[in-house]
Amino acid sequence: MELKYIQLETKRRFFSNRIGEHASSFAGSGVEFKDLVEYDSSQSVRHINWKKSTKERIVANSYYDDRELTIALIYLNSGSLKFNNKQQKALEALTALTTVAIEKKEALSTLFFNSKEVKFLPPTKRRSAIELNYNLAKNCSYQGEIVSSRLVNEILHKIKRRSLLFFIGDFLEPIDFAYLSRLYELYAIVIRDRAEEELEVNGEVNIVDLNSQKEEFVTVNRRSQKVYNRLFMEYDRELINGFKANRVEFTKIYTSNNTISKLVELTRWRR
């Protein structure tokens, strides 16, 4: 999708049928703890404090109403995004989330990262951020392996305020969210192509490492297919378990999916 189409589609799907209300996926929960209150069905189940609850009484955390939410987009510009149409999907996700934040007049910061920081844009509410993020993602030429420890340190250094962090990438390198989940509210947008999750090729193929650009000819047979597919499935199972353990809301967007529809599903619970 081109920039104007992404903006139009985002506004249609996120803001249509909301007459008299400027709602978005980012409205309303706040991030600063206030008190424990009796839980009722109007509250998100995410706010239930299970440690303080009993069989007789369920309590939930309440928060100060934080209208000035800080939104941070973390664009994981790994070399593996070059596979098939993944980079375009990541671009669409970044642009759509930027559009929502700016339309909602939230303070938005963006970190472009591969093996190190590529670019950091400090918090802004300017509409120019939409085109700027789009162009940076589209034209960012250098891509490298994501190193979790460097990424976490960069986030802690750049994003001081408690924020909603949206990570956009293919997550083929593991990221440790354990410490970040104590400081921020986390979301993961996993960009994938089905062909990389389930190998179907046979015979001699040319394998290219999209981070190092090194090429190697390998022979793929039915046995190596099964091993690859099993290992990939196990990796993704651990990835999802890590998301759940660290309270990371997530969605997987395949190259065949409608990006904005998947983002609406991911953020629906907050609206």
C-alpha cells in the first residue's frame, strides 16, 4: 500500500462508526497505578490482581486516567524482513499505528533498530511524523540481526516514561521482554510469510543469509524438511510462551493478511 491509501484505510477501520467520539486503540487505561478496587465486568481482565484476590472477592488494579499516553513504535529492521513481502507489511503496520497515534493526538516516539540504533524520533504530535516514519521505513537500506540486549538497553535509554510499546518485526531473533514488561505495556506485531514457517522445497537450493548476504547451496530432502519445520514450530511455541509469560499482547500478520484488520483485532480490547 502507498502512504495515502494506508492513511485512508487506517482512518476508515479505526475511526468509522464512532460519531461524537474520538476513540482509538490507545484510549483510556492509563499506566500509573492508583488503588485496588472491586472488580466488575466493565474492567479489562488484564487489570485483575490475582495475588490480592480471594475466592470471595476479586480485586483489580485501578489507574490514574492518563490522557497523555506516550506511544512508542519499535521498528525491528532485521535483514530477514527482505524475505518476500514482509518489509511491505512491516511498513504498513508502522504507518497505520503512526496514523492512529497522531490522529488521537498522542505523543509518539519511534525507534528504528537493527543490530544497533538506526534512528530515534523523540515524542511528537505533529502530522509530519506519519510521512517521516513511512519514508524512513521504506528507505532504510541497512538491515542486520536484532541483538536483544542492545535493543533493551536502547529502549531504556531513550524511552524514560512509562509507555505503550509496539514492536514491529518478524521476531526470528529472540527478544527478552522480562524486564521491559515491568516498565511498559507491550505489544508485538509479528510479520511472517507462510513459506518460511513451513519449508516445501526439494533438491538443491541457494540459501541466502539476509543479514550477512552470504550464499550457500544446500540439498533439501523430505527428512531435512521435517527437521526444519519441527524446529521452526518449536521456536514459535517458545516465542508465544514468552509473550504470554511477560504479558505481551501479540498478533501475527502474514504477507497474505490485511495488515490494518489485524491491528484492529490486536487493539480491540482497549477500546
